[in-house]
Amino acid sequence: LNAMNRLLFPDSCYQYVSGGDPACITDLSYADFVAAHQKFYQPGNARIWLDGDLDIETVLDYIDVNYLSHGTMMDHDFDIPLQQPTQGKTIQVPFEISPEEDSRNRSIISFGRIMSRFDDAKRNIALSALSEVLTGNNDAPLKKPLLEKGLCEDVSFDLYDGIQQPYCLLTVRNTEPEKLDEIKAAVTDAINQLCKDGIDQSELTASLNQMEFHYREKQEPSGIMNAEDAMESWLYGGDPALYLNVGSLYQQLREEAGSGYFEKLLNEFFTDDGRLQTVIAVADRQAGKARVEAEQEKLTNAKKSWKDVNAMVEATKALEAWQAAPDSEENKATLPKRTLDDVEKKPRPDHFQETAYRDVPMLV
């Protein structure tokens, strides 16, 4: 996935591993770490979400006095430039397996393309609905032909959203790099047949119905869930309420099923325009050994620049000893404790109130 992101977003922040690439983390200096934190973790880059029955003026005043007023507003441009289409490439990357594992039929081939924007909610819902229809089971129309031809053992089609430019990924698992051309031909034939005959309208409707059910179903903690939905647009300068109000789009898309709308999206993903990105991940029994050797070489080179190695080693040993040492009885005694006498013996009664919603009686 990291290799695919680098192909899809060579000019955008999405080319980087959000949590940090382990191979690169040790190159980060403490000064750079602090500078990045001071730049991004400041009031000018904050998104504040409030949920519940509250006194808005009191809460805003509290946030201002206790948080925002303590920060210094810095004039930074946090906008992410839109990635422009790039020439498609095919690259091969290794992934680690143990020396004892069989590497045959362990490769993974992925095809990726940027397909949308954060603010095109209808298109993003449609692409998500296609995922289940095309590869949701072994008889699905984009999965079955590849399995029957013995080209792989699994196929999935997914939309990666929640970012500024969502992208689709068709992943073929447990295969061999030599089968790439056959896989592309089989996928092309399957898509051409789907575009000719049309995607099963009942399957599309069922997928959309399931998605709408999850959208309308109340999930807890609802405030946090709603905030996450709002961020999918708000983070990129869009309407915070966009993904909170997409209910009508499901009916629109049900009406679009059978009109060619979904077939057009599918054909657009795999069209031969030279911009589809391909990553072949090959199982490598020596990759682990190579990684360890590279880490050791990096550590050896770094150690040469350390002025007082023995002092650093001793300081580390002292820290580890302190961390491993049990707490003294005096320190343990400072921890607050509860006894059974502190627990109420009788349960607190629940107070229900009878009400109604759309003429349906309820207890709340």
C-alpha cells in the first residue's frame, strides 16, 4: 500500500507513511520533530467539534481561555495541493516472509487510480457500493473469472476514502508476477462484459441499501462518529455537514442503477489511458535478512559520530534498570484506593420516561 501511495501521490503528502516509515524514523532529529509539532499542533490548524446539550457561549469561552488563548496563531498554509494525473508505472517491491516459508503463489498484484475528490459524495458512495458487488464473494463478476482461470486465490476492489483524493484499488492476491498480463487481460474482458451486459441492478440496490442502513443507524459514541464524518470534508476546506446529510444520495443512486452510471465508473477505473498504477509485491525470504543488515550498518555508521558512547550506554542501562525496578511500598501507598465499603450495595434505579417518535412509543 505504501508503494502504491508513492506512485499515486508523487507530489502530495499522501506519498508518505502517516505513522512514520520505520526505516526512516531514525533519520528524524529531535529538533525537526519539535519544529513539526510546533508548526502543525497549534490553534491555527485546529478543528473543534462540540456535541450534546450545552451552553454554547460558556463552552466557547472555556475553550478560548483554557486552550486557544495560550497558543500563538501562526500564518501557515495547510492546504494540500491536488495531485495531478501522472504517467502509470509498474514496479516490483519485496515483502518479508520467513526463510522457511514457501514463496510460490504468494505475490500480490495491485492496480490503483485516483478516482474522486473529497467533496464528490455521490461518486464516493457509488464507488463503495461497487466494491461489494464486484468482488464481495467468489461468484462476483470481477472475482469469479480470475479464480476460475487459476490466476489467483483472492480478489478485492476497494475505495480508499477519508482523504482529499480518494482512490480505488483492485488487489489480486496469491499469484505470480509472470501472470500479470493474463490478469490484466482477464480483468479487461470481465469489465468489458459488465459494461456490455450491465451490472446486476438488484446487487447494486442491495449494496446501496446496506450502506444506507449503516448510515442511518445510530452508532455510539455518536458525537465522535459524527465528528469523523464531518472531518472527511472539513479538513480540506469543504462543508463540515456534507457527509452528515447524504441520505438522499442513496435513492438517487438506486435510480441510477441500470442507467449506465456504475458501468461508466468501472470502465473509467481500468481504462487504457496509461495512468493506471501497478504494484507487484513479491514474497522474499531474504528480505528480512537484508533489512536487519541495513539497520546494523546504519547503527554502526551512526555510532561512529557519537562522542561518548560508554556514557550513553551506561545512561541507557540505568534507565532500563529504573523502569524494571518494582515500586517501593512508600510509593505504592500514595495510590488512591477503594474498598468494598465504598461501593453502593443497592443498584441505582433507572428512571425511564415514556415518549413517542413518529407515533412509535418508546422508553428513554
